[in-house]
Amino acid sequence: MRLSRILAGCAIASALAASLSPASAETFALVNINQQALFFNQINDGATAAAKAAGVDLVIFNANNVPAAQNDAIENYITQKVDGIILVAIDVNGVKPAITAAKAAGIPVIAIDAQIPDGDNVAFVGVDNTKAGEDIGKFYADYVKAEMGGKATVGIVGALNSFIQNQRLDGFKTAVQASGADVTFLDTVDGQNVQDVALSAAENLMTANPSMSTLYATGEPALIGAVSAVTAQGHTDSVKVFGWDLTKQAVQGIEEGWVVAVVQQDPAGEGKAAVEALTTLKKGGSVEPIINVPVTIVTKDNVADFKAMFQ
């Protein structure tokens, strides 16, 4: 009888403890662009590690380069009542109504990589893409003056559906045109942020401009396409490449001397910072509206510091 009472008491105590225990872990959702580019996967990795450290569940949505899919995903996460949303936007204007709906539902949104113009997101984590575009543009112009006799032609491999990659192109053009270097801008081709498309676009660009002396690629798929096209067409001795977001192929090109400079971001750091910002907000704290993550221009002088990422 006494044992029965003890067991019954334990059961009651357990039930009481359960009723007083914290609710299940908070859930954050990360709405990303694709899972093809290393850059976006590194964002996922940084966010995943930070969520684990914070004891938060993280779900990741792959929009596969479809802007409308991001809106649908956010609306679904609102219905599911997630505790916070991290967004790497494709269409920074088209996604604004979904961000506003999340705010109305009391769900904070942190934008990564792409700033939302006059958006209802709580904060932006990432790079000033226009400023970094100007920085690589100035580096490019200085290189043309010092190493190419002050004169060059440049073709662009971009992603015209990407707001941030257009910012990188605008910043680059502004700096080059203000530099005094004699640079002729040739065609801008659309790699659509897809490696295979960027490769075909880069090859077409080179075929149409056989005397082109330099290439500028505005993102990782564009850079992969540019590097692959230069290699495939045997122009590593005549075309210098500049761009964004290191890859194994780009590192090799830097070591060989024909990829001159690449803007390297810290995507894992961006993912980490976004999760940490949401965690702070959910604890009642505040965050800065713009959380800058610095970039590095990688050249032959410092590429050794980044090789471990691709081994």
C-alpha cells in the first residue's frame, strides 16, 4: 500500500512538473534562394549551428530561385505560427507584402544579404553591396592602370533578377567610370543565378567579344560560369577575371594568376548573426536595424587564408 502511495505521489509530481515545464523549443524559419550555390548553403550552415547553440528549432525552405515561392513559404510559416523568419530575398519588392503580413502576425523578420527597401523587417544582416561593388571596382581600375597599361574592355556576367547583384554591378560601374581608367563596358549577360545558365551566358559573351580582356561576375554562379568559360575556351592567358564569392575553381584561378580578385563575404557569419538577432528579440531585447558583416577582397596575396574552405 505504501509503495502504491509513493508511486502515485511520484506520478502526480511528474504531471505537475510537466505542466510547469517550458513549452517546446521556439521555431525559426529560414527562407533561402536555392541550395545549389555554396554561399546559400553556408548561410544555412551558420544559421543551423547558431540555432542549435541557442536551443532553437530551425526549418529551412529552398525557393529554388522562384520569387513567388518565397511569398508562399512566408505565408505558410505565418499560418504555422513560427517564432521568427530569416529571409534571403530574391525579389526585394515583391516579397514586401509577405513581410508586412508576418509583422502583423507578431513574427519578426530578419533579412539577410538583400536589403528590403522600406520593408517591415526588423533588421538587415549582410553587406553594403553597392559599397562593396565600388570597392572591387576601384581595385579593378587600379589593376588596369598598373598591370594593363590603363586600358581594358570588360564583359559582365550578372543575375538580372537579383536586386543585390544589380547593386554590385552599379557600384562597380560607378567606381570604374570615376577612376580615369580607359575601360570600355561591353555586354552584360544574364546568368540568372544558375550555374549552367551562367556558363552558357559567359561563353556567348566571350564568343561575341573575342578581344575582351576582362570579366566581372556579380555572384557565385556567375563567377563559376565565367571561370569555366574562360578555362573551356582556353583564354586564361588573355582574360582576367574579377568577381564575387569564392569557389574551388576561383581559388585555383587566383593561384594561377588569371583570376585577379574576388569579393568574399561571410555567409555563415550572416546566418549566425540572423539567428542570434531573432533570439535576442524573442528574449525581449533589441537589435540594430543594420548589422553589417564585413567582406574581404581575396587576391593572390591572401588566398591561402581561404583555401581550407574548399579542401
